[in-house]
Amino acid sequence: MFSITEKESKSVIALGERLRIRRIDRGDTQAKFAARLGVSIPTYQRMERGDPGVALGHWVRALRLLGGLEAFDGLFPVPLLCSARNRRRAPRQGGGRT
């Protein structure tokens, strides 16, 4: 099992709370929203509690259902990924063979 920092834990808990608020705003019960997600009620309850062990795919599906998938897509913008891939390593200083 992996561990996360306290700050990361607070972020996941806040995400779960926002998920709960959105579900309630839509008028869905936990059972109804869990069924829409294709997960069990206990798994959905873990999401609302901010359990970091819930599969990322469940969160992605929840974002799609709630209309927030665009925010997820913006986490790692393509230009940043392209520039990282095209970056060259600096040549070694000194320790090379002659």
C-alpha cells in the first residue's frame, strides 16, 4: 500500500466532499449515482469520504457524468508534455573517457 501526505489527503477529502455536493445538487441518492458510475455503493461511499485507494477510472467516470472531464484533461497540457519530450540532456562535464 502507498501512503500520501497530509496535504494530499486533504485534497482527496475535499474532492470527495465536492462530489457529494454535486450528487446532492442533482437530486441523486448514493445508490442511484453509484449505479450510474457502475460501482458498488460502498465504493461510491469511499469516493465521497476521499479514500485515496479508489481507482482513478471511477473518478474519471464521475467527472464525465458531472460535466467536469475537461478540467481533468487540462491537468497536463500537451505543450508542456511536448517540450519535456523534446528537451535534450546536457552533455556530461568532465567525467568522460578520452
